[in-house]
Amino acid sequence: FVKDFPNDPRVSAARHYLGMCRMQLKDYVGAAAVLQQLVAADAKFEQIASATLNLGMAQFNLAQAGKADQFAAA
């Protein structure tokens, strides 16, 4: 959906749910990437606080897994 309909008004919600799904799958690289896109693209998204929190959690998990540079990002 995100790739096929980038201008749809629901794309921010789609990115958010994609990020949440990747978090559940422990795909922290993928989750961080998609949530970073969401935060950068739509600061007025109604669930921006949740997206930002989960972005930080993804970055923190990456840092704990050995990518120490992600501590500062988290």
C-alpha cells in the first residue's frame, strides 16, 4: 500500500502499522526505517507519539544488539 499509493491520506497509518508489525517480528532495522520515514514525512500524524516512542524502542533494541551508534539516536 505504501509503495503503490504514496499520496493516499492513509499512508501514514499504513506506515505506522507496518512499523508495529515489524516491531512484533523483532525486525528492528525494518521498524526503525519505516517509522523514521513516518516521523519525517508527517509530524502531524495523530499517532505521532506512538510512532516516535516505537522508533526509539527499535533504535534502542538495535543498540543493545551491537549497533552502539543507535544509543544516541534512541
